[in-house]
Amino acid sequence: MKSHIPRKRFGQHFLADVAIIDAIVREIAPKAGDAMVEIGPGLAALTQPLVERLGRLTVIELDRDLAERLRGHGQLDVVESDVLKVDFAALANRLAAPPGKLLRVVGNLPYNISTPILFHLLGFADLVADQHFMLQKEVIDRMVAQPATSDYGRLSVMLQWRYAMENVLFVPPESFDPPPRVDSAVVRMVPLAEPPQVDAKLLGEVVQVAFSQRRKLLRHSLGKWLEQKGFAGTFDVQRRAEEVPVAEYVALVQQLSK
């Protein structure tokens, strides 16, 4: 079989380090019968050890040549698509036996669209048991960041209201072919069993406004926005956006939704 040339437009960097692959599989801990979906299986470095433990695996692959190659594998269900267009609710319906079984989602996410993928999956969090993703380390640093740190921002708030997350593994550039120019890591994301009830779209708007001028006090950005909305509640705008904990952003949106 001819070798595959990594495509720059798809952000392709293929995992090649066997020890790292084994470590990732250990973190995922796949079990026979799990309803698992892998995003961007590439050359199947992670796919093969996963499917050996699962028995069956659904993979989402955008690259036509790779999708064709993966279809030759008897234990894979191949969805040839842009992951941002995949309806994970429909996938869950198809894979979940018995009904109500939650999806497990894994993948080495392309660096250029990792954030849009995370936001797309946010809409299906109630159908998911857990997610394990390899990402650029600096993206994971932002995902798990605590308030009052430079990494804490929109991504931190928008994911932490819905998931418990931890950085579980460091992956150096030389683990890939071709090596990327950045460090990578693996994040575990477990949807909260009882997340706060909040309008996610409005939360996104509030957080975007808050962090639009992150070096200034919130009165210059979110404060003005709240005035325009006729907000009559209390919220301390004499702080910077990065000083506000996730729970306070959520509480503000709940007040705005009343």
C-alpha cells in the first residue's frame, strides 16, 4: 500500500511513538462493547490498539484517501466527513445499545480547528461519558486554567462550566511524523453529571464581551454591555475578566435569563 503524504491543509501530524500510544490507550482504558468514536484516525496508530480492545470502533475521517484505506479494516465503521458537520446525537442513536448508553469520544485533533471541534461537541455533552483528546499543549493549558492566571480565558470558562478536565499526558514533538513545532498533551474531559442550568449561547456572549478587553477592568467592556441590557442585578465590574470564577459568570447569565 502506498505511503500517505501528510496534508498541511488538514493539519496532519501522525502519531508514531509506540510508548506514547500505549500510554494514551491506558488513559482511555477502552473496554469491549464501549460505544467509542475516534476523530481523525489518520494512519490508525491509535485506532488499531483501540479496536483490538473494543471489538468495533466508529471513526470520523475527512481525508478521502485515508477514509478509503480505513474502510479496508473489517472492524471499523468509517464516517467520511468534516467532524464539525457530524451530528453526534444521530451517532449516539446508532451506536447506543442498549439505548441511553453514552458515547466515548477520542482523537488526535487537528491543531488548526481544535477549538471549533471542542465547541461543536459541547452541544452534545449530555450524550457523552468522556472525551480524551490530544491537542496542542497550550490549548489544554487554557482549557484547565484557573482564574487569575494568564491562561484563563474564554475557552476555560466555556468548557469548565460543563466538564471536569485534567491534563493527563505530555507528548513531545518527536512523537509525531512529521514533528509539529509545538508540544502536545492529552486531556481527559468528563461531562459534569449535574451541570448548572444555563443558556450556553448567552454564556458565550457574556464571556466573549468580558474577555474582549482582558487587560482592562470589566466596567469598560462587560459593564457597558450590562448597562445596555438594562441589567439591574449586582456584579462586580471593578475586576478584570480573568479574575472572575466560572461559577460567577454562570450566575450572571442565570440572572440575565430571568
